[in-house]
Amino acid sequence: MSNKLDRFKDTLIFESQKEFYDERGKGARYRMTTVGVSFFKEELGDLKDMAGLVAWLQDNHFAEKIEMTEDNLSVELKVKGCCLHSITDSFRKMNRQPLSCPIANVIMASMELNGSMPPEILPIEFEGDVCKVKMAKIFTSAVVE
């Protein structure tokens, strides 16, 4: 029964994102940057501890492995064994990218709490069973000058 319910939930999530994409195109991505964050905040409380957040995500099987690299302009997440892989696979079968990554969203929220420039998610790339989520840091004119 659980497997059928999981497939049902995954289908609902996929279809909701697909309909939003069909309506708004790629711009829909910028309306989904907080999806999932409230769940993680409720579960963890303080999202500021980035290392603790990543460990919690892995320990609770949201992802098998999360690696993060950061430079002055961007952050790249490599997420292996994501619990939402079936939704991602549905998009890939249609040659589309998922609009949202709740794991990236909560990482972005944590970064902002730690004083980072607010990042913006870029198109998600794939390497086998690894999602590569790149986020560009958004700068204000004061930073650029």
C-alpha cells in the first residue's frame, strides 16, 4: 500500500510542477524557491547550522550524499540518491528540468540566514544518479561597484 501511496504523491508533485511550468514556462522556477523550507524549519527549528542541516538531510534519507562547493559567484550542490528522484526522472523523460529542488531551497535559506548573498537556482543538470544544482549569488549594485 505504501508504495502505491508514494507513487501517488510523487505523481501529484510532478503534475503540479508540470502544470505550473506549462502555464509560466521557465519563469515558474523563480516562484518555487521556498518550496519545502517550512517543512525543514518545522523539523529542525534553526536552519543556520549548514553542516548540521546537510548531516540531518543525509541521516534522514532525503539524499544519500550531498556535496557543496562555493566560490564568490556561485554555489554548486551535488545531490546523490535524492528521495525525489522519481519526480526528477519524470521530468527527464520529457526532456525538461524540474522547477524546484527542496534540498537546494533549504540550503539557500540556510545560506541567507548565515549572511550570504541570496542565491538563485539555475537549471538543474544531471550526471547519472547525481543532480547538479548550481545557484548563482545575486549581487546588488552596491556589491558590484
